[in-house]
Amino acid sequence: MKISTSVSPEGSLEVLSQLEVKTLLDTSGRGLYRLFRNCALAVLNTGSHTDDPRQIFEAYHDFEIGLLQRNRGVKVQLENAPATAFVDGLMIRGIREHLFAVLRDIIYTHNEIQGDSTLDLTLSEHMTAAVFRILRNARVLRPSVDPNIVVCWGGHSIGREEYAYSKEVGYQLGLRGLDVCTGCGPGAMKGPMKGAAIGHAKQRIANGRYIGLTEPGVIASEPPNPIVNELVILPEIEKRLEAFIRIGHGILIFPGGVGTAEELLYLLGILSHPDNAGQSFPLILCGPASSVDYFAALDAYVGRTLGSAAQGLYRVIIDDPVSVARSMREAMEAVKIFRQDGRDAFYFNWQLRIAKEFQEPFVPTHAAMAGLSLHRDRPAHQLAADLRRAFSGIAAGNVKEQGIQAVEAHGPFEIHADADLLSATDELLQRFVEQRRMKLQGEYTPCYTLVG
């Protein structure tokens, strides 16, 4: 069933200029219509059980979105929208908030980031400024609040036991007054939020924060889960990753697949940079007892590729949600002292050095994937940057529309590496395939080949 209706905003981007409306509805390819339509359709599909964006786009090929200028402000006109986004003909309030967050962030990024001639997005400092401005515009940055945001990374395609464990950890975080930030999708992104919401309710915390950070390339395969009450759409994966570690005060990593490995490599590469020595940034890998082999493999992979120094940047805690939450709660005090000593903000980590190779957008074409420099003779933080790109490309080939289309058109991505790096990567990826961590449904066909 599909529904056609119009929806008014609630406290977010209530007015638009005529030029902004024209740009959003321009279907010529130069405007923002396709981006706006696809992101809107994704948030209207909250709760969908597919990670193939084409299934959503095909099921709702006749979905259309428009904007109506009214004397009291703008309205969004929807044609053939998913009925699951409505109750008794009215759009669910949380989904309506997400819909207008899409509108807010697309307009802001286009006008104030990409359209600002004073921003040079080839410069590291300016790329960080862009992330800051997007988050500030979304009102995510809150001064005068002590460190308490725990970023939770993990797979969208996980089993019931791992999901239940992530929910229990979230519950323990919520009981201790900690807020949660995730990639906002299903699986290990939803579990911690759902658990934290219960913990907050028990502690009568009425203003708990469940921050979801996403980007257009993945939002359709990982639609925002209904717990998210602060949604931000960053322009691409690199700015999304930077946003996580700029606003987060600690990170938990649950079991996942290539996307989770990408996130871990990204953070380890940054923390391995000599300029970040001594940073107070708690990082814990955690899961149920059944995940012990998964984390052993991930830890071994880090050791074989980045070395023992990188392994020393995190802890692994298995089957002990209370210990995970208690460790994070205690670490927040150390983060607070570190930020105070460095005269840094609690709401945005300015001190952390993020090298340009972790900020530049990586488009996983076949040529770009084949050209990655995966060699042992590079410093750990530089090798981590290209390993991150390799896993990012595989994630794109698995769940992002453009990546899937590229693989279908030209065959699997080729990844070239030194023999020992190749062997370590092959073993880890095969384990992900065997444990069904690559796709939610169906048999997995690799989108990559490893070449020595």
C-alpha cells in the first residue's frame, strides 16, 4: 500500500527560498532532486529488511516528492510513499523529523559547504570546518555538557544473539547516564540505542540523546532506525567518520563486517599518528561469548597489518556488558580532564589530528581500488589509510548503489597488496563471508578479488 499526502515540518527548516525549491526539484541532473528523493525514500522506509538499495527504489519507482510554498511555510508533497511511515493516515512523528532532517542537511551542504567560496575542501583544516558547520547547523554540538557520548560501531547484518548483546550494553550505558551515537541503521546500530532508551527511562532521563550519523551513499541500505532522535546526513563517508570521532568521547565496536573493519582501521590509523600520541580516547571491542573468535580474528588482523602498537590502542571485553559500560563511564572522567588540560571543547575534539589521507573523499572505482598502496614499508598510519579505503570499496560493492552498479558493469574490484597483507586480508574477509556478515539476505557473491 502507498500513500499520497503533504507534510508540514516541525521545528526544522520551516521556510525555503524560491531558488532553494527550484534547485531541489530540478530533475535535469544538475539539481538536487535525485539526491533529495532517494534520501527521503530511505527515511520513509525505516524498518526495511533489505540492504540492497535497488530493491527499495524498484518497489517505489513511482514515488515522487515535491515542495509546496504556503503562507505559513513550506510543505513536502509525497506521492506513492510507503504506508509503513504512517499511522491512521498521519506520518509517524519520528519519521517526519527524519524527513525534514534530510531536507535541512541537503540544503545546508549544497548552499553553505559546497557553495561557499571561502571553503577550500582540498585543505584539511577546511574539511574539518565543514564537518563542524554541518553538525552545528543540525544543533548536535552542545556546549556546557560534560563528556558522555559513546559512539557504537558494528554491523547491520548480525545475528540475534549479537543484537541482544548490543542492546544489553546500551541498557547499561543508559543506566549510567551515557548517550549513544551510531550509524543509525539496523543491527548493532539499533541495539545500543534501544537498550539505552530503556536505561534512560528507568533513570527518568527525559532528554536522552540517540544521535544517528549517515550519508547518502548508505542511507537507503541502512535506513535510520526509529530510536534516532537526532539525525544528521553528512555528504560522504569520510566526513561521516570524522563527525563520529569529533563528537564522540569514546567508541565501542561490536561485531560486524567490512564496514566495521573500515571504521576500526580509520580510527586506529588516526590514533597511530605521532601527533596523537597520548590522546585520551577510550576504544573497546566487545561482544557476547559467541563472538570471541570474531574478535580474535580482528585483533590478529590488526597485529599482522598495523603491528602491536595499534593493538595497544584498544581493549577487548567479551561477554560482560556491565564491565563495558562501567569502563566507558570511568573513561569519561579521563576524557574530561584531558580536554580541560588541553583547553579543548567537550562538544568537538579539535585537538585530534586527522591527516588529509583520512579526509579526502575516496570514490571506489576499479582504477582507484587497483591503485591502493598496500605495502609493508609504509608507516602504520599511512598503511591504515589505504587499508581503510580497500574495505570502504568492498562495503560500497556490497551495499551502495553506485558500487553495486560498478561491479555489475566491470566485474569485481581488484585489490593488489604484498603477499602477507593479502593473506591476512583474505583470511579476514573469508571469515566475514562464512559468518554471513556481508549481506542481510541471500548468498554472498564477492565484489572483489585479491591479487598478489
